[in-house]
Amino acid sequence: MEAAEVYLTYCSIKAHFSRKKYDYHKFNGKTSAKKASFYKRKDRIFFARIARKYKSKKDIEDFIVANFLATKNGYVGKFNEDNYIAWKKRTEALTYNFINELTPYMDKFEELFKWDDNHPLLLKEYLGKRISIESMVILQELVNYMKNWDDKDLIWKDHKLLIEKYKNFLTIDTKGCKMKLMKVIQK
């Protein structure tokens, strides 16, 4: 893959995470960005470096997604290998991490999702980085907690969009997660 194609992939993933209506997978990574705009950028070397380092399109997509999750606005100056390595570790042990993160809350599992006057415990733990975004996505797939949460809350609104958009990039064994979660709950 050449540097200009990496740039176009970056643009489409950025559109995916920043626009409600754009879906990277639905539009097959196509946006209105053109290769000509790549040659006008001053940071072309960054995209060339990524193209040289990662040979497959999947690895490049994963690198960009991992860095979008780590950096709020997707500024390429903040993209780095450490974000990608940390993301890879989390996704390779997805079910294990999910169960380990939720085990301390098994005695109050229902309370994780209650939205009273304050934010739900699950959201507080996520914002406190004690529960990962991957676990939030898995829980959404299993129990659909978002339907009962307040969409008007300013803090939640941004995180909800990120969780919904990130879901398409994760491969989740929902049956396996559900079975392991049920075992932990029954203990």
C-alpha cells in the first residue's frame, strides 16, 4: 500500500469516528478525499512511514483505529506505536480482559447500568479507565444497556458515539463472552 492510500484510509476512518452518518464498512472506506489533497499535506512522511512499516490493509486500519481510540480528535502527530501495541494486547485477550474487568462488579451487576440522578456505575468505571471500551462494546452487545441511558447527557453523548462506531472494528465472540459472564455471575 502506498502512502497516499494510507492517507485515504486515515480520512475514511476519521470520518467514521467523527460523523454519525458515515460508516467505514458500509461505504467500503470511500470518502470524498482525493489523492491530490495528500500531496498538499506537510505530514506526508508520516503516512509513508506507516505504509512502509505495515504491509497489509488490515494492519494499517488497526493502527489507525487504535490511535483514534487513544487520541480524541485523531491528530496524526499524536499517533504512535505504543497505542497500537496496547490496543493489540487488549483485543487479543478480549474475553479474558472482559471477564477480569467485570468480576469485581458481579455482586452489583444490575447497578452497573442504573441511571438515576448520577451517571451509572459502568460509565464512571469506564471514564476512570477501570473498564475498557472493548468491555463497553461487549456489554452493549450482550445486554443493550444504551437504550436506557440518557442521550442528552453531554459526557455520555461523545462516548456513546465512540462505542457505537468502534463496535464495527471489533470481532467479538458474543456466545463465549456470554457463557463466561454467566459462569462468573453464578459463582
